[in-house]
Amino acid sequence: MRFALINIRNMMKQNAVLLFLIVFSQIVGVFLTCFSVGVIMDSTYSSMEDIDAAKTISISFKSNKPLPGYVEVSDALNRIYDRCGDSFKNIYIMNTIFNDSKLVTVMSMAERKNGEYVLSEDETYNDMKIYEGRNITNDDIKEKRRVCVVSGGYKQDKVVISGIEFEIIGRKNRDESAVSIPSISIPITAFEGLSIASFNLQFDRVLSLSEYNYITDVMTEAFPDSYNINDYNGGNADTEAVFRSVVIAVTGIIVVMVITLAMLHGYVFDKRKRQIAIMKLCGGTAKKTVGGFILEGIILSVPSCFLGTGLFFAMRFAFLDKYYKYMPVLFGIEDVFACTGLIIVAAVLEMAVFGIVRARRSLKEQLRESSL
């Protein structure tokens, strides 16, 4: 640590311009990387509807096959949750049944947190309002109560689904006199013992192609040839083409940045030949020398790259979001910091390579080159 700090202090005294250029090149490297990836991601979608579609998996079961039950579907959902649980938002389950000679939709929406279902924060039931009784609660879900909230002019006093009676605890509609499709909302856990015709999985980010393929594999294994799933919507552009564009852009920026740093560090190390030679004369090992240079690279790179991250966010909030309105949705904070980390690693590796090359030179070469 002391060796690295001394080197940085000496550089500030002897050549502040060189130090500024090293820091500036990394700031620019982070900003250009984040900006390029953000623009590429933004260009793959034409509307928020496209993005919402790419965050949703819609699965329906074929009517010519026996519909699965809650337990069967839950087993598949548990496997999907294990893989994609970090981005899982809502699940929407539904079925269409005949009740008192009327076609009625049975539905339920919930979130999954820590392996358990809870009432979804988005559960507004299409902006319908309770005008009698109450809505479903987390206690209803937890205790698997056979209760329901009806809508759409449903006038009966009780509901019987597949021979199971549900207590009506509330009635809802946009307007008490409005006419809408009859529906019955029940706790998601109350689907136990009932068949399921379809369900939607909503995520808080766009799914990757590998995640989509995993979901289809799980469903195929659990329900072979008995379900339909929406096509993968990774945006208007071909997913592989987008990935190639991102890789090419990031690689190009990193290569230019590393070459720039190599030229600057080459000048720095030329000025340090005498210092390295003296260290070897005093018993300093190549390992310690390289370690000192790596630590110096980390000390310079981490603050520089986070300054670049701050610059990107400042520019994004100032005007980029106005021109690239899908960038905040598709290129989140985690992605920005992933790009920042990549630049830090590239900068530190470049410093390490230079340190290894210089430290492995013989003492004779170091003394001759430094004219000591």
C-alpha cells in the first residue's frame, strides 16, 4: 500500500498531466461503455408495450387435454422461481368455468416473496373498486380460505367451483351499475383442488433467451405436448445480433482504453526504471513489485471508474433519458455497475501485465536502462 501511494504522490508532483490523462481515459472508458450498451438496448424496442411483453410469459393449457391442478402447476412454478426468482414480480392464474349456467372467469394474482405467495401490490383488478364487503387479504392467502370477491354484475349469494363452495366476501366493479365480464377473484392458494387453464408470469426485467428456454424446458418436462407459450420477445432486433453488437462495442472501447493506458503507463514505467532497480538491490522481490503496481492500479482505477459512472448517470438524468426513453428500463443500475466493474478489471489487468514485464527484467537490464 505504501509503495503504491508513494508512486501516485510522486506522479502528482512530477507529472500531474500524465496522472490526469490516466484517470480521464478510465472515466471516458466507463462513460462510453455504459452509453453504447444503453443505446444498443434502447434501439431494440419501439414501445413500452414491447418491453412489457418481453417481461411476461403467458402459458395456456390445451383444451383437448386434461387441465392440470394447482399442485402440478406449483411444482413447475417452484423450479421456475428457483431460476428466475430474483426478478419475479407477479403470477396471474385463471380458468373459465360455467357457474349457474353462466360463463365466469376465475382468477387470482399474487407476488412471491421468500418462497411464499402474498397479495400483489399491483392487484387493482383492472381499476375495479370494492363497493360491498372487503377485498382478499394476505391472511386469506396464508390460510387458504375458500373466499372470493365477485364482479361483473354477479348477483348470486354463493359461488360453487368444481363442487367447492366459496364464501363471497366482497363485490367490486368500476361502477356498481356498470356491466363487465363476470369474474371471481380467489386467493391463489385456494386454487388447490381446482384445475388451471392458464397463467401469466410477470417479471420486473426483460428475460434473457436462456431464461425463456429454461421455462419452456420445465413446462415441456412437466406438461409434454399439452401447453402453449408465447414466443420469446427480446425486442425488434435479433437477440444474437444485439448480443454481438454489445460485445463488439464493449470490446472496442476496452481495447482503445487499454492501448491508451498502455502508452501512458509505458512512459510512467520508463521513468521508474531507476526505482525498480533500487528496489531489487534492496532485496525487493518481483512478486512484491508487481503487487505494488497492481495495488496502484486499483487505487487509481476504482475512483476513476466510479467518476465515469457518476458522469453517465448525470448525463442520463440531464438529457439522455429524453432521447433514449427505454434506456432506464432496459439498462438498469446493476447493468451500469457491471460495465463499471468490467472497465476496472481491464485497467487493473493492464497495469498488472506492465508490472510483470518490468519486474521480470534482470537487475543488469534495469541498471543499464536507468544509467544508474
